[in-house]
Amino acid sequence: MMMSFYTRALLVSFFSVIFSNLYSQDKYIKDPDFNAAFQTNKYFIDGKREIDFSISQPDGKILVVYKTFMPVPGGDIYNMVRINPDNSIDPTFTTAVFNRFVKSVALQSDGKILVAGGFTLHNNVASKYMVRLTANGTKDATFNIGNFSFPQFTDNPSVNKVAVLAGDKILLGGNFITYNGATKKYILKLNTNGSVDSSFDFDFTGYDSDVSNFELQPDGKIITTYYFNRILRHNVNGSADTSFTQPDYSNFSGVGIKTVAVRNDGKIYIGGKFIFGGNNQFLMRLNADGTRDLGFVVKSFYQNYPSGTGLDGVYSILLQPDGKALVGGSFKSYGGQSAPGIMRLNDDGSLDPAFQGKVTRLINGYGFSDYVNNLSFHSSGNVIATGSMKYYNEDVAGNMVMFSPLAGDRISTFQNICKGFDTAPNKIFMQPDGKIIVTGNFYAYNGQPSDRIVRLNADGSVDNGFKVPSPLLFHSSQEPADIKFLPNGKILLGTEGTIHGGENGGGVVRLNYDGSLDPTFFSLVGNDRGLFGSLKFKNFILFNDNKILVPGMSYYVKNNVSVPIDNKFVVLDQAGNIDTTIDYAEPYSLLSRLKLLPDGKILLTGYDTSLSKSVMARLLPNGQIDGTFTTITSQPNINDMYPAPDGKIYAISNLIFGHKLMRFNEDGTVDNSFIAQSYDDGMTTREQPFEFENNGKFFTAFTELFNFKGLVRHNPNGTVDPTFDIGTGFVTPYPNNYSDDVSSIKRQGNGFLVGGEFREFDGQPVRGLVRLIPQTTLHTREEKTGKKNMIYPNPTTGILNVKTEGLNQYQIVDNLGRVVIKSAELKPTIDVSHLPIGVYYIHLKGNKENFVEKFIKK
């Protein structure tokens, strides 16, 4: 008889678990061999939602401004870093940290850097609204910026734009009204030392608000935008240019102008979110005298006004030397043709089909969460696009890409990728053959497109044979909810539901082993979508006969037949048809968690409206309520429960004012031998990680008072085990933006996979996923130094190649004798890219000989 697809893997896993249960370890370390094969020296700028803009220096280095995850009163922190031509962070540049938004950056001829915005601190030193930096990023003490004042009730006082003029003189625009006590409204010209240039006197007649933006013409005249959607021109000395004709604003509506670009012939492109006359959307071109250029015919960005979101519009226009215009923003089409996020227009306003760049997520049925907000030329002549971009031309963008101006094809050597996840994973599912499926709010793993779901090999590398059609199954705000594995290798996947008129997959779909949709279950074509409803914060059961039990669905549609379910249980057979063999009772109106017990009974949680809380119940295999199970109503909301092999039931409550860890006996009564644990983190944590270790011990992410490390081990009686040692534990500088610090933990052999929002484990950089293993000790007292050159290159920037013959283990210590990479199995390639620059010693251990060799990390 042939074994099922997973039977052999299950046997291996079974014996592995038996072996690992023979011991218990207190010290756990990062497994250096997990995901060790992937190496990258590509920088990773981890912006909160987007990268705001970039400025290219003449030497090819790039200044990048982005919002960090750290909030401050009145806004967020902004960073500016510099990237080398080899695509790495420039360590010679002092990162500039600003306490509020940065709006504009300009370069002087001597390499100094002008920064303007709404900030009041630069690197924690008072620097109100503007600062000049030296070429290495430190503050230029010779630049004496004066004091700005603003109207009394200005919400966001700011210098909105800075530009460098001939002789390194400086032009500023914003919502200020005085400078050093003198009336200087909206536009100001400074000498290179920060003093006022008295030859410039801005005529603010007709202005009743700030200058939001300005652009310089080739002849030095100044185009200004103000009051969202007004545009004027001034002479070089600041006087109003009376030859400029203002557009007829009676035909102008919408949020306003976002960007301005001036062509060499004086023609002016304006973009934003507006309507100008009839249905002229988002974009317009003016002649040099300000009249509308009727030779530039703008096509429709959408068919019906108003458009569907406040984010759509044109955000950036970059004029190429041949007169064509690159246009970036948040839009899907132009004139009925696909143009996701970026396009190039000919001189007459028609779409240039030779340009093939695209922000890929915008064409996959998603909303406007991705967009291009800045386009600029690099010193190489290529174009840099920044914004909120998950993918560009179906490759990972990391919010910043460089592409050729000819056809929009990406410059592949320029990457903003990281090792691990770009954002936070949420759940880990262990496939019976040892592979790992991870789901969550991420879009890349190891720089490869991984749209909210990825399958990894057991060693942490990407399984390239697994591709899930995420846009077909999940809306942009959703992620997978639950996964079960069938014996034939196919995968049942629960989703967060069909929304927006059925444009996404049903509540449960079936995938082939390679991740493709299995249409024999539900094809998702027409009305063949199966279950309508959401499994968010819920799960379904897979029975031994491969039928599934699903809670909380609203109705079922197959072959154009609709069956109402009314949020009750529904059973589907292997073909996706409703199975009515067993009528499962619904003890509560809202059902959530389901756990199949070894005896065929079903443990469940649901919301009891009479108690206004979620409680537990149990069903018999025949679907009826198990009257021998005691439902305890005195306990707080039960969010999830974890049946133990001994029949006990661990349960975790979910309250914004506190969580509680409890244990119940097999019959549902409270286990009074268990010391209930409580903590209050001020959050409604819905996905509490839980995993059993050995000897009755188990893991959670409960907060230890004054000692939170992200992961806690409990003794069998529920108390925290103080012998559990993970060093400094899990750290994220970006708390609670995508997920919990630790959101999932699963056993893998003699170790544990841990996933979450963390960026560091025990002082080592780790993005979202780590394998913890018990620490072993290397004994390298008999050090031999006669045999040299066991490693190369030396010095190294990140990779050590090792001659492994006769050797099997290693560890690395720093120049002070501290172990920085603990004992691990030796492989031919070791990643030391995370180590600081310095001198280190690698201890190599073999069956007969041990070696120690010094190396330099540069």
C-alpha cells in the first residue's frame, strides 16, 4: 500500500519530537544556519509607510528622506540618510534625525545640504524649520538661520520649499510671515550665510495663505502655487509678473495642486487632485504666459467623477530632455489604458507606449495604497522613483526604485531589500513534509515577492516552487486567516472574506501543492465562490475524512445557487459541496475558535449574548452539545484555547484592560492547581502565541513586569520560569504597527520558529522570523595556530568562506572575548554582515583538531 503524500514526513517529524522531548534546555540562541544561504549588502530603508523623496549628488550618492516608525507630539520623526553608488548606506554620513516632517532638500555647489520643513529639532538640537548640513551630515555652524514667525493659528508652521540660486543664494517658500522680526511673507531670499538678501522683495499682493510650492524657470522667474490651487509668477527680484495670465479658477475644483514642473521652453505642467473645466483630471499644461495649452489634451484617469479615494492624483512630474513628461502618482489607468502609478506622456498628452514601467500592485484589483510620490534624475541619467511601492514591474520595490528613462525597465543593481521579511509576519503553519508557510502583512522575504504568504524550506530559504495568487484571494487590506493540509498535498486556506461585491476569493479555498488555485473546489469565476464570510480571528476544522467544518459564514454560492447560512456552522465535502450528514449545534450566535480533539469531540469558543462575553463549549462527534462539559461563565472573555495532550485546556482571555492565562480540566471546570497569570498591555491582542515545550512547560508572549523580552516560558503550574534565557530577547523599534512583537511560535525539530514584528533577537538583526535552538558549548581550549588561511576573504564585509574539511562546529568571539555568534553547526558559508566593524576570532572545532583564526570585519 502506498503511503500518503505526507506520511513519511509525519513519521520523521514524530520521531524528531520524541527525541526532542527527552531533554529540556534553559538557554536558547538564534540558529545561525537558519536562512543562512541568503546574503545581501543592499541597504534597507525601513520607512513607516513610504520613502518621501531622494536627492542625487553629483558624485552618484543619494540623499533619502523617509518617515520612521517613531511618533512624537504633533507628528512623526523623519530621517535623512545617504546611499553610496555601490548601493550601501554611507557610514561617513551622519544620519540626520528631525522631530517633524521634512519637506525639501537642496544642494549647494560646495556639497553642503539645505533642509527645510516643519521640524524644530535636528539631532535633538534646536533647528527651527531649516538647517544647513556639511557634506558629511553634521550641522554647519557657520550658517545662522534667523527666526521665523507664523500666523497665530497655523496648524503646521513650515518652510515648504528650499532652492539654491546662482552664487549659492537661497530661496525659501512657506507659510511664515516674518523673518528676524521683519515682514517677509511666504517667499524669502537669503545670502549664503543666512542673512536676508535685500535685493529681493516678494510681492505678496493677492496671497491669502502660504506658498505651498514654487519652481524656477530657466530665466530665473519664479512660479508659485498657493491656496491649494492657485498659481502665479514673479520676476527675479520678487515683483509680480504682470505678463502672466492666471488660469480661470471658476472652472477649478478639488484638493489642489501637488506638483509643478517647468519645461525649457517655459511651458508649465501642473499635477494634483483636481478637475479643471469639464473633466480635465489631475493634470494640465500651461503656456509660458499662463494660458491653458490646448495642444496638451489630458485623458481621463477615471470614468466617473468623483473618484473613489482621497489618495488618488498626480504627485510628481519629471520632464525629460526630449520634452516628454514622466508622471507619477496614485492612478490605475489613463484614457482607458493601463497606467498603474507611473506613465510617460508625449508632447500632445497621449500615453507613450514605449514606457513600460508600472507599480504592479495598482493593477491587481487593489486600492490606491501604493503610489509614486517623487521622481528625480540620478547623476547617471537614470530615474529614481520613491513613494509607497511594494512592487515595480512585478519585482520587490521596497518603496524606492531606479529605472531607465528609455523604457522604464528597472536597474536591477539598485535594490532596497532586506534579509527576512520587509514587514511583520503573523502566523506560522508547519507543513507535514517539514516546509513552513508564513502569513502576515508582508510583501517580500529575502527580496523576493511574497504577497502576504510565503513557503519556506526547512532551512529558512524560499521555496520558489510555491506561488499563491494573492490578488485573487485577498483584498489589499486582508491576509490569510487559517491553513490546513490535506494528505494528498493540497492546501485548504481560510481567508478574511469576500468583499466589494465578490471581487476576491471566498471564505475557504483550496490550493494545489504549488500554491495555485484548485478550481475543482471553487473556481472563483462568476458565482462559483463557495462561502461568503470572514475567518478573521476564527479558524476551521479539517476532519479525518477530509471534510471541513467552518463557522461564521453568511451564505454559500455554487453553480448560481445561493444558500443562506446566517453565521452558523457549515460542512463542506472534498468537492466543495455542502454536506448535511451531521447537523452541528450552534451554542452561541457568534462562533470563533474551533479545536478538534483526539476523541472526535470539538472544543469551541463563541460569544454568549446573555453573558456579553466569549465562553467555551464542547460538541460531541455527532454534532450535539456535550452536556458533560461545564461552561464556566465566571471567567473573562476567552479568546483562544489550546488543548494539551493530557486533556487539560489552556485558555487566554482578550481584554483591552488585561489578559488572563487560565487552565481548565478536561470536563471544562477550572483547574485550581494552575496559578492563573494576568498582564495589561493596553491592547486587545487577538493572536496570542502558544506552544508546548517539554516536561509540561510552555511558551507565551505574556509580558513580564519590567523584563519584557517578547517570549516567556511557563512552568507547568503557570508561573513564569525564571531559568528560561534568551538574552536580551526580541526587540522592535516600531511597536505595534503591523503585528505583535512576537505573534507566533511553532516547534521545529529540537528548536522553535518564532515570528513577529521584531527586528532584533539577543542583539542580532533578525527581521520577523528566527529559529531558536538550545545552546551547546564548544570546547576549544586546545587551540592550534599552525594551520592558517582557513577562512576567506579576510578582511570581509559580510561573508566568510570556510574550509570545513574535518571540522563540524564553530563560534565567533570579539576582541574582548565576548561570544557574538554562539556554537553552531559549521557550514562552508557564514554570514557575519550584522557584526560591527572590528577584529574577531573564529573558533573552529573538529573531531580531532581545533583551530582559532583572526579576521577583520570591515
